Amino acid sequence: MQDTLNWAVLGTGVIANEMAQALQKMGKSLYAVGNRTHEKAVAFAEKYGVSKVYDTIDDMFLDADVDIIYITSPHNTHYAFMKQALMYGKHLLVEKSITLNSRELDDMIALAKEKKLVLAEAMTIWHMPIYKKLWDIVQSGELGKVQIITMNFGSFKEYDMSNRFFNMNLAGGAIDIGVYALSIVRSFLDEQPDEIVSQWKPSPTGSDEQATILLKNAQGQMATVALSMHSKQPKRAMISLEKGYIEIMEYPRADKAVIVDAESGAQTEITAGDTADALYYEMQDMEQAVKSGDASAMQLAYSRDVMEIMTKLRKDWGMKYPGEAW
């Protein structure tokens, strides 16, 4: 088992900064950084004491000393970067959404399997302790079977059509935040939904400004998801079971939930983890997956199921990103 893993980050935005801080919390330093704008990479390296800055992004993939690359660039760039990185033997943690569509993800899953590498989506929900605790509670059966899940997630973004949330060239839209809602849904259902219907409203650029989604699987478990980019909603998840319901506020980076008993109405607060440590949990799980060879905690199968849902939704809407191949 390898003791020390060298991390490189592709990108220098908010997530890259959190990632560098998480590594420091783990008692190690970020090994290398690469960015399309070299000056930004240099400034980032100075800020976090990063030992290596690449002149070109390709140099990151060629560096034999890099073990894991965290890709934090816009997700319309992920596929090409992932393919190069995997071809050169790098384990990958990729910011959500992991790819544009399920065809791209299936290609990369096959390549990672061929190269015997860990490929994972940096999906906060797979790693926060609160969800792991709630999954254990649900799987214990003490609350009965999951019946219906209700999800809300909405932000008010001004109509700035160059903003990535509306920019089709950057694969923008409400589905960009919807990946969180759908990930929670999938993780609490016993199996993948096979009936999916939806309504959507396009923004002036053609991206999805808001959407309502209904899902149902073969066991009759259902979910409703409401997403919006031009109207505020609470970040609220409610998992209704036979004997009570679980309410999670401020997902995805939640650290507490409330379980309400169906008969008595008694409330039990469940706490676990810390919102501020979201990236720390992700990266700890990733390191353990690479070291042990057991990547089950990275939940790639769930990421694939969610990507299938998102791809079907956009196909139903006819919302294809520029240059995308389904």
C-alpha cells in the first residue's frame, strides 16, 4: 500500500482553494497545479506553497510523480482532460457534474477499468458523515421503507447571460445544481428510477432556468425534484418513510438532520461531521480508495445512475450543449 500520494489540481477556482486547504488539514501539501491561465496557477502556488506549476496542462498528465488529479475546471472540459489523465495512469477525482452526459461517463468508466485506476465524482453527498449516518438508519429498517422523497434547490441569479449558470457553452443551467438533488434521491432509493417525467422552462440562452421532475422506480418509490436558477428555494430534502420522515436542510453540505416520528410527531436531531470539512471528507475517502483498491465509498455507480437521469431529461427537453455528442 502506497503511503504518500501526490495530488495535483487542474483549475484554480473556489473548489481548488478548498481542496488545497483540505490537504493542509490532512497534514500534507498540494504537489502541483495547472491552469489555462499560467499566471493564476503561479499565484495559487504561492498562496498554498505548491511545489510545482505546469507551463501547460498536458505537463500535469505527463508527470510521473502525480498520483491523483482533482479536475475542477468547467464540466464541458472534463471528458477531454479525463481521457488524457487516465491514459497516463492518473487516478481521478472530478468535480460535479463528472461529465456532460452518460455516454461520456460510460467511456471513462471503461477506460478507468482497463487502466485499473480509481475514477470518482467529487460529489459531497457521497462523503459527508451525515449522509452515511442517515443511510445506515434507513438501511436498518427502523423507519420502514422509503416511500417518497421531496427535493427543493433554487437560487436567484440575475439574467447575466455570460454567467456560467446561463451559458450553454459552459454547460450551464439548473441541472448543474440538480445533480445534488438527484444524488440524494438516488442514494435513498432502493433502485434506479425507471419512470421519469418532467417539465422545464428555458432561460433566454436555452439553458434550463427551472424544472420539475417526477421519478418512480419498480418498487413504487417516488421522488419529486424542483430546481430553479432565477427564483430562490430552500435547499431542502425530505425523505418520507413508513414510520416517519427525515428532513435535511442546507444540503449538500449538511451536518444535521431531523427525524420526525409518523405517529407521535416527536423530533430527533441527528448530527454528524462539519459543513466546513466537505472537501476534507471527499479527499480522505479518495486517498483510502486509491491506497486500498476498494473504491466502493466513492459511489461511482450512483454517479452513473444520476448521469443517466440527467441525460434523459435533457434529451426529453431537446437541450443539447454546443458540440455535445450524445
